[in-house]
Amino acid sequence: MILVDQETCVGCGACVDACPFAAIEMADELPVIGHACTLCGACVDACPSAALKLDGPVREQRGGQEAWRGVMIFAEFRHGRLAPVSLELLGAGRHLANTLGVPLSAALLGADAPEFQAAKQSLIHHGADTVYAAADPDLAHFSEENYTRILTAIIRRYQPEIVLAGATAIGRSFIPAVATHLGAGLTADCTDLDIRQEDRALLQTRPAFGGNIMATIVCPDMRPQMATVRPKVMRELPLDESRQGEIVAFTVEKDLLSARGRVVESVVAEADQVNIQEAEILVAGGRGLDDPKGFQLLRQLAEVMSGKVAASRAAVDAGWIPYPHQVGQTGKTVAPKLYIACGISGAIQHVAGMQSSETIVAINRDPHAPIFEVADYGLVGDLYEIVPKLIAQISERRGK
Ligand SMILES: Cc1cc2nc3c(=O)[nH]c(=O)nc-3n(C[C@H](O)[C@H](O)[C@H](O)COP(=O)(O)OP(=O)(O)OC[C@H]3O[C@@H](n4cnc5c(N)ncnc54)[C@H](O)[C@@H]3O)c2cc1C
């Protein structure tokens, strides 16, 4: 919080002008800090009489930035395997660490098992210099409370200047709590990360205002600088089995594992098994299908091409297909070799999730549909005429 020393304050209002969030008002010649305050500290710096002070973890960290060095990623490990985004984070983290001239580490939490051991090696083979491994039976299942406490403890101990995590269901659920415990900022859903050379600041770029602008966010005062990154946005490094690294066991203090909730069992839901992010060919349907039965046709096309079916949000919102199939800003980011968009207009929020596809084919009866601006091949016409012909041609060529 911001503390106001009433004796020292001269009531000049410099803090009101300095606040980028319009969170301060003057009342009886004293500043009143409102709910919009983000603890950025601009008012503290602007106060000519040093009457404002940052209290809490923010204050503790100010001025001690040089103690924080290195880049750390949170390695998501579930159901005996690393989430692919963890390896993608290592790719992004390696670039940042090389630019800063610091080591790259990975924090791995789970229960000790052969798969957990293999995950440590895999992290090193994909770019980590050090793996901090916290193994305990109570970490076998993800629990927000336990994971928050352990990751916070690892970060406090090793003090990386940058922490990256996947913007997955798990990352989104507990990384904000870690940032809060550390008094750090957090930029969610970044699509680009870089370093500002002059002050080592992490430049965190993400879509804002419904994807209409790209905002680059900097956390100048606090360490670590924390960001989540969506799966399939960054590229993982090629596997290098000759890479050597250090594995450090992080001793889990039992009093950190006192979660009020207890996870009894964790099962993979059927819907989760639809991993459109790993498919090389995706056939996506939108509102232009006009009927849930349209997906039966798209499934046939996907089948003859050994691909999977994806969808726009309009199709998901209509209840034609479950959410795990959704591509876009509030769905999944995909980068298949081939993306066939059928009856999808190409709204910016959809394109944000598929524009990295190697080849994009769009089928739409509106020749002015925005999807054609990102498509490599455009077929103007009724999808119910075009798709059956594609199925027939491809089946014939493949001998099916
Ligand atoms: C904050 C926010 C987040 C969002 N997140 C997402 C997201 O993650 N993913 C997403 O997809 N959207 C998202 N949206 C919604 C997005 O703005 C669009 O509304 C949505 O993508 C439209 O889906 P659509 O292209 O299927 O439908 P429409 O825009 O209605 O397009 C249907 C298209 O089908 C064509 N068509 C109709 N009949 C036929 C036919 N027989 N043959 C061929 N073509 C035909 C039409 O010409 C039209 O171009 C988001 C919106 C907001 C505000």
C-alpha cells in the first residue's frame, strides 16, 4: 500500500498529476489513494517532500534489483509428462538469458517417479542450465495452494529477474497468486518477449483492446518480472541430448504443504484429449456451417487428411462443438502445417490464434471475407459444395 505522512505532505498535488491510473484525489489538502492504485510508485517518485512511501513487499524489493539475476521458467508437469509449452518457454527463455548474459533455469514440481526424472533431463536437453526440482508425494497432483507456496519459495531462494510460465489452465490459475506473494507484476498471455538493453527490462508484448493493438508492458521497479505465454506462440529449441546441466533438489518443507483442499485423484477428461495444438492438419468450422451437422462433414474431411477438427468461437458458443476445439484469442493458439477455415469470417480474435499456420486455406462464399487476407489459398463458394468435392478428390488420391 501507499502510506501518506500527513506531517510532511505539503498538499501540492504533484502525486495526483504523476499517477498514471488517476487513482489519487486530494481531500482537505491531503492525497487519498483509491482502489485503482497499482502500487507503481510513480507518486512516490514525484512527491517533492518525500511524504509518500510504498509499504509491504513492494517497498522491500525496491532498490535491490541487482540481487535478482537469471531467467526461470515454470516447467508444467502433469500426468507423467511435461506440457509442450514448457519446452517452448525454454526456447524463449534461452534467447532472453543469452541477451542478458545470465543462466536459464527451470522449476519442476511433482512426485518422484521415473517420468519425473526423465522430465529433468528433458528440460536440460531443451535449453535449461539448471533444474530446480521439488519432489514430494503431495505435489503429485496440482494444487493451487501448494504449488503457489513452493514456486514462491523457489523464486525467493534463487531470485531470477524473469519468471515465465505457460498461459495454460494451470498457469493461469496459480501464477497470479505467486506474483501477488512476491509483490511482482504479471503480464498475461504474452505473444512476444524481448530485452531492453539499457536497463535489462523485459519487454512483454500482448494483444490489448480485443486484439486491436499490441501493447508492450514493462515492470521497471519490481523483480522478478513475470509473464505468461500462450502455448504454440514461442518455438522450442531442437533437442540436444549432449547438453549438460545441473539438477538441484529443492527440499520441500512440509509446513509449506498445508493446503486446505486435498486432491484425491486427477483424471484426463475426454474433452482434454482433443489436443488441436498438436495436430499437423486442422479443418476448422465456423458459423457459416449453419448447423451442428456441418461438423460431421468437416470430420470426414479431417479424417481423409489424418487431421483434426477445430472451430471458431461462434460455433462453440452455438453449442455445435465443445470448447477445447476453439481457436483464437480466448481459445487455443495453433500452428499446424495446414489450416482449412470453412465458413469462418476471419475476425481478428480468430486470426490471432491461427495466423502462424504454415499454409492457410479459406472456404467462404463472401469474396470480401477478411479470412482471405491471411489465407494462402482462397476458395470462394458454398462450403457444402466445395468440401464434399475435396473429400472425394483427396480420398481418391489417397486410395481410400
Ligand atoms: C474478447 C473477444 C474474444 C474472442 N475470442 C474469440 C476466439 O478465441 N475465437 C474466435 O473464433 N472468435 C473469438 N471472438 C469472436 C469473434 O469476434 C467473431 O465473432 C467470431 O470469430 C466469428 O466466428 P465465425 O467466423 O465463425 O462467424 P461469422 O463472423 O458469422 O462468419 C461466418 C462466415 O461464414 C461465411 N459463410 C456463411 N455460410 C457459408 C457457406 N455456406 N459456405 C461458405 N461460407 C459461408 C460467411 O460469409 C461469413 O464470413 C472473440 C470476440 C471477443 C470480443
